[in-house]
Amino acid sequence: MVVAATVSPEPIVGKVQPLPRDAPGMERVTVGRFKSRLLTYRKQPAKSRNIGARVCGHLCGSRGGVRGGRKRATIIGGRTVLEALIFDVDGTLAETERDGHRPAFNQAFREAGLPFQWDEETYGRLLKVTGGKERIRRFLAERPDCSALTDADIARLHRRKTELYTAWVQSGAVRLRPGVRRLIREAKALGLKLAIATTTSPDNVDALLARAGLSDAFDVVGAGDVVPRKKPAPDIYAYVLDRLGVRPDEAIAFEDSENGLIAGVMAGLRVVVTPSHYTRGEHFDRAWALVTDLGEPDRPGFDVRTGEPVVVDVGWLKQKLTQGMQN
């Protein structure tokens, strides 16, 4: 039996029910398939690839990086130490792709006089490509009937899209997903380190955090082109872990996509996945936890694997860590 959350055009609210094995998009993921996705980043030049690998190897305390298996978490007094939480942004903190980025791209295209718009299906497919400029290039490569754009043209188009997106965020058009603000504030109050690890531009991150009143919550913000390789490569997580001064076994990452999950796993992190509007059909077998959303006390999320209601807070995370060490 495969278990999945019932989906609708609205954000997931958590009703979980079994789906048949032959349901669309629910095929099982083989170990071989997952390994092939993990290794896709290695197709890039070795010089760029090795930056993340070397840093990750240093953080994991072994010359072999994370390839030799995840280190056991540090335990003090019989308890697993949790030092930091690391958050992706788009789709994880808020439904930014659906409510902000796609409309902003289309408005930028109209203003530039370009003869195309990205519908839901097209944009969902392009999200497999990380990075806004990279998505534009991929789309144009698939459309020989469209006029070619130079890198400078694409950069200008992307800058305008970012201006439109940040304006919409500042207007309140994009809201945080359930439980996000609560968990961040709780973790901050308890002295945990907090970080952002995302491929979106710093301006986009700043706009969302400012609107949410969380500008001062994060100790490290890793965003945009700060590393040479974007997710699913682990570079952004290696960058953030290094600056936080914590090991992968001392942190938990939060993601909404398969690319983000792969990046976190490659960095040696445990990853909590909260599927978003565009990622509900992706494969999350390697997620440490898979929940519909982080939940609120009066409206919990649901564990996608068990169907149990859940409110993800620091206590829940620590309990799950301790249970994992005992198994």
C-alpha cells in the first residue's frame, strides 16, 4: 500500500488516505533510481562539484564526506543534541511558486513583449530546473520558434521579475505556510541556530522575511548564486553548515521538493519534507519525516506515512531524534 495526502488546488490540509499502487505518479522509487538522481550533480565540471564535496567532507569529519554513511548524532546524557534548523524558502516557508513567482514571470514576459506565458503545467515542469534564470534558458531551448535571448537579456528579464515578485510579497499576497512562523519563533527562543538554504535570490528572501516579521530570526542566509552549484547538489547546505559551525548530524533541514531533499541527504542532513502545490507528486522516500505541513495546535498537519495528526515543534523533533537513536 502507498500512502499519500489527498490533494486539491488549495494548500494541503492533511486528509490522508491509501492510494492504489497504479495511481498516477505513485510508482515506487527503486534504490537505483534514487542513486541516479543523487548523482546527477556530478555531471557538472569537477572543479565546481568538488567545492561542495570537500566542504561537506570536512563538516562530516571524514575524508570520504557523507558517502560512507551518516555519522551518528552526538548524544549528551542519553539525548540527541539538536543545534540548528535550516529552511528552504520557495514552497517550504510559503507557497511562493504558485502565488508569487509564476505570476511575476508572466508579468515580466508581457512587459518585455515576449510571445509566451507559463501556465501551471509548464511552470510545474520547469521547477525541476533550479534557479529562475536557468528556467528561462531551459524554456527557450525547448522553443526554437521563440527569439533567442542573450545572457544579458535573461538577466534583465529576471531582475524585473524579482522586482515584481518582491512588490507582491510586500503587499501581503504571499503568506507563510501553517506552522512556519510558530516553529521559527520557538526555535529562536530556545537558542537554536537558524539558517536559510535556498537557490532563490537574496532580494526574494529579504522581502518574504520582512513581510513575515522574521528578518532578524536567521543567523545565516545562504541564497542565490553564493555557491557554484544549485540543488540537487549539496553545496548550499555545506555553505550554511560551515557558517553555522555545526555538523550535519546536529541540524535538521526543511524542504518541499525532491531536488531539495536530495541536496539535504547529500549534505548528510535529516530532512523534513512538507510537499507544496507543485511538488505533491514527487518522490520523498528518503525524507526523515514527511508531513502535509508543520501544523498549528488548533489545526495540525498530518504524517503522510502514518496518517497521524502532527504539530511539528522543537519537542517533536527532539523526540523523533531520540527514537531514531534507540531503533
